[in-house]
Amino acid sequence: MNLASYRKKSPWILHYNAGGCNGCDIEILACLSPKYDIERFGMINTGNPKQSDILLVTGPVTKRSRERLVEIYAQMPEPKVVIACGACASTGGVFRGMYNCEGGIDQYIPVDVYVCGCGTRPEQIIDGVVQALGILETKTKELEESVRLKKETVKEGKQINRRNIADQVKPAMI
Amino acid sequence: MGRQYEIPIGAQHISLLEPLHFKFTTENEKIVKTDANVYYVHRGIEQACCSKFKFRQVSFVVGRVCGLCSISHTTAYSQVAEKLLKIEIPLRAKYLRMLVIELDRIHSHLLCLSHVAENSGFEALFMKTMQYREFSMELLEAVCGNRIQYDFSIVGGVARDLKPQVAQSIMERLKKFVPQLDELMDIYKNNWTLSLKNKGAGAITKEDAMRLNVVGPFARAAGLAVDVRNETEDLLPWKEVGFEMVTETTGDVYARNIVRLRELYVSIRIIENIINGLPESALITETKAFPDGEATVRLEAPRGELFYYAKGNKTQVLERLKIKAPTFSNVAAMTEAFTGNEYGSAPAIIASYDPCLSCTAR
């Protein structure tokens, strides 16, 4: 079973509207429709955060939706990629500075790809998602790298101890 | 008597485009009580329009209230600002506004229909409706320059002219669309599988619709003949371009689908009439006045009656702007119409209301 290739060949998308105007949301829906057909990359829109790899967020974060946004992000399994769709998700856009808005989602969760435009075109969204696939691959590699090999070995007397390799290296006693 | 269970749906759910929370109290799978929570996307646009932006900029800001009916918002705001400035806009601008509103209605209704089909579990029909919808997005891009968020109406007129080639391509594409619409009408009307999910679901009576102040296709499906296009003539000449009221009687999801599909025929006729009889005049009325006094405007958005109130005080910044969106009027009836239905059909019923919460919460 090669999990990495599954992830790359069929990344599942989770879409959350954090207070946007629906404009980018209907363009995401248009991406799923036959003309743009995002499913040729194996992408399916799923409603479950626990099954998804890519989080598509639209809208400036309103004060009520930010807890839900962080909650959804926390529920997604690693590795995960976040795409900010549209001007208001990236920076706050026209809503920046309004009393119930935070400017952009990157104040709350780390964002990997920013997609510009108000509203974003489906071509731009697809381009952003394809970029996100590359990031997903590198993130997978980082996650699967051995942590123990990177750490320095621990010397106890004359012997090198490889068992407690995660332990801190003690300062030499002279 | 079974035990009562509370089942939440939302704020994030596969069947919802926007954050919306319903709490159903169910008994033997039947919904007995519903609580709705719609204010997840409140951004504070009204306050910003009265403090941060000048009145000529506000028409671009209110377009961002809702991406689905942005032309209705910009047009309604432009009209209310023109009332405050006491100017009359050119006739060609009025006709072009109506043209874009009707094109917008085609794309919005088809989106809603496809969403109903998806939530009823008919994925193939969702794909088919979305495929047929793309032509309206392309036409809107040709007319206004953007697929969504077309800032077409500005204070005093419209921002762009309709080029003759574009007008010709609209007529050609509409001719192609009519047989596709007939096909969709046939499926939504006669498909047996879809009728199991849609017929009788989420029904509301005419009396209830009247009592709960329902607007838009939701009311027209229940037999209530409410349409702003039928009532006002002063700002946009709807009857001149062939508007016709569409009503159904049963008030369920099926009736709402049929009302939307039949309204598309009316929209197509209106667009053809506008293009055939487009008057020649300037596009914009220039003025250096400042808004003064109070004014209200009503406009038929794809979801129902949109209401704008504005108050000016002879400065660049408005004193007050109030937006009442169609879905706000429908929330009471939305919770009422769930009662007595199966929990399993709730997603299709939610989609058939066509809720626009970014309009409601602003």
C-alpha cells in the first residue's frame, strides 16, 4: 500500500466559508462541474474534515466563524494544505477593517497557497490546487523522514548509545 | 410516542455552501421543531458604508454583500442613491440593468436547481444543470467583464455599454439554451426518483406563507403572487419588456423547482425583448450633487424582495444605510416548513429555500 501516491492522485477537498460573499464558493462549485471538472485530478468535495487533505477557505474570518475554522483545521489529519481562496481570504479585501472581521485567514491558521482575485476564476482555483498538490507531496516527505537519524548520537563514557538517541547531549565533565 | 432527539446540521456541512446552523428536534425520524441560526457571516457592512466609504464607492462595497445576487445589490443601492441625488438615469442604462439582472437570475436559479438535485442525491442531474449553467456565466463575463462580482451598476447609470457582437452572441446562446431548458423541465417534472424526494417535502400553505411574510420563489410556489417586478414601474419598466407572474399551488420542493424553471422562460423572453428594443441614449447622468434626505427602494432579486433604505446629510458619507435581504424575510417560514418532514429530506429542503446568508447577515 502506497499511501503517498494515493494522497497525490486523489486529494480530497474540504470547503469552508468563513464569512465570504458566496462568490468564490460558487466558483469552487463551478470547478466541480463538467466544464472545469476538477475531478480529473481525483479531487472530490467532502464534508468531513477527518477525510480531507486540502482545506479551501473563502472569506474574511468573521468573529463567529473563526473558532469553527480553527476547529476544522485541527480536526484534519496531517499532512494537510490550506488554500486561501480570493482577495478577502488572503488579506481581508474590501472587508478589511470592518468591526466584525479579521483580516485574512493567515492570522489564525498557516496558509500554503494564496489565490488572488475578487472573485477568483475557476482556472485560478485549479492552478492553486495543483500548486497545493506539490506542497502536499513535500509535506508528506518531511513527515515520513526519520527523526532519529537526524539527531546526534549520545556518548556515554567510551560507548556510543544509540538507544536513547532522543535524549539531550550532556555537557562534557572535565 | 418515541423519544425526542436533537440533531444539529451545520455550521460546516457538505450540503451547505455557507455557514448555517439548524437544530432539529426529531421524533421517529420526523422533525417536530427547528431552530435556525443564520448570523455566522455578519461582517458589519452597513456600518462601514456609513463611515469608511464615500457614497460613490458604496455601490462596489454592497456588491460584496452577496456574490450570487451582487447585481441586485448594486442596482438597488444605485437607485436609492439616485433618489437621494434627485437625478433621472438614461433609458438605455435602465434597460442594461434589467438585462444583467435577468442574466444573473438565470445563473442563480440554475445553481439553486442543481443544488437541490445534488442534495436529493441525484448527482448526475447536478452535473447536467451545472453544465447548462456555464453559458450564463460566459455571457455575464462578456457583458460585464467578470464572471462574478460584476460592478455593472454605478451611481447615475451603468459602467459599460453592450457591444453589438455581444448582443448577437447572447441571442445565439439563448436560442441554444431553450431546448436544454426544455430537457431540464422534463427531468425535474417527470423524473420518478426525484419526485420521491421532492413532492410533498417542505410544503407550506398559502395562508402560512401570507402570515409569515414569505417572498420570492418560495412564496410563488405556495400560490402567493408577490413579485416586485409586478408592483413597481417607476424605476425599471418591467412590464414593458414582457414580465409575467409565475405561480404554483402546492408549495413543496417540487413546486419551487417548477417555479424557478418557469421563471427562466420569462427571463429569456425579457432578455430577448431588451436586446431587440434597446434604446439609444447616454449611459450615465453626471451630477455634482450630494445625497440629501431619505429614500427607500424595492427590487426583485433572484431570491425575492430586496429592500434598501438610505439617509444622506449633504456630505460625501451617508448617514444611514439599511439592507433587508430576501432570505431574512423567509427565515421564519424556513423553520416552519420543516415540521412533519423526514430528517433525511432536510438537505434537499434547505437547498430548495435557496438561502443566501451573506445577504441576511451582511
